[in-house]
Amino acid sequence: MSAPIILADLDDTLFQTARKCPGGVADGLRLMSRLNDGSPSGYATVRQESLLKWLRVGKLIPVTARSREALSRADIEQAPAICGNGGCILLDDGEIDQAWHDQLLAQARDGEAVDDVYAALTGALDTAAFRHWVAAENGMPQFIVVKSNRDGGEVLADIERDLVHRLPDGWRVHRNDNNLAYLPPWLSKRHAVRYLIEKLRADAPDAPVIGIGDSVSDVGFMDLCDFAMTPTQSQLWTHVGGDNVWID
């Protein structure tokens, strides 16, 4: 019998910031990630830690928007892994999947340059109110991130609305809490997961594949799996459960 393969988003799925933990930072929480300066950033609840132990009966593979460097600051499996919203795949030995990287490079050459789109989107933003940057992997610009300095991200709804007309055809936008991301057509967790599942199936054709995520954008890769899971406090579950007559 083949052990399950679990493709899991990380932040707000397997752990979250202290602000989002029930009761805040208290006894029983496990530190899961740190910021670049070494300060604590993410925690798992006792239930999440129990879930992690259960998932590790199978092969747990992170599928995250985190960069390769940010993933290294998380107390989670490091390889294989999908980083940067699908912009980097790490092999079992931790090395970059060069074939995947070369595919992305070829596709990126046929579209709008990420740096050019970044300049058009963020050039007029108030630098005191917002911070923003281009996320890159292996020297390749891949997607755009905007965060609010004013609040928990509520104002990003206005930014999303105001900037949508500047997006080139095929670009997608994802907003969840204080994170607004703009992705080119060739970049997504879905594309990377499809590629990785094909490779995994070659060695384990009968292994059940489980996808876990918290946001509506995670549906893109969860849809490729045999089974799907989501936290009931997530953006995705709010979307699924909204106006459901079976929930009272």
C-alpha cells in the first residue's frame, strides 16, 4: 500500500502569526517560523501540531508563496517543495529543478516583463502607506507583492480595484488579509503541482494525493489532487460555506 502524498500550503494552513492564534501566544503553541531578523513569526496550535504528526505518516510537500529563503526559516519539510507560488521546485536533495526553471524562463520571455508591470502598478503608490516589491527566485523576477502599512490589509481592496485596469491580459490578482499579489499567466501553484504530480506518479502511481490550502487561490492546485482539505477558519472555507443553507 502506497503512503499518501500531501501537498500543503503553509501560512494560515499549518501555522499562522500569533495574532491569528486563539488566545495569542500562550503555552502549548509551537514556534514554526521566523522573520529574516530571527524574530518569531509563525506558530502552530496543539491541534495543528497533531495534524502535522498525522500528515507525516505520508510524504509532506510544502506548496507555498514563500521564497526558498523564507521556507528555510520554517520548521517544516524543506525538500521536495514548491516555493514562490510555483516559481521554484526543489528536488528531494534540495537542489533546484532546473528543467522547471528553464520552462518558466521560456514562458516569461513571451509575456510582459514583471519589472515593467511592477513599475506601472506601484509607481504612484504612497510609499509611507504601502510597501511593495518584486518576488524573485534564482535571479528571475516572478510576481508582485503589495502590503499595507496602515491597517491589517483592509485598504488593499481599494488598491486592487484601482489598479485592475493596469494589468496586462492574463495576469491574475490574489488578495488575502494583508497580502495583495499579482501573478503573470505562466506562474501558479497549479502549474507547478501538475508538473510535480506527474513526476511523483511515475514512482508511486497508486499513492493518494491530498491537497491542503486556506485561500481561494489554493483551489488551483488542490483541484489536481485526489482529496482536498482546508481549515474551517480560512478564506476558502468562508467562500465555500457562505450562504450555505446547511449551515445554521
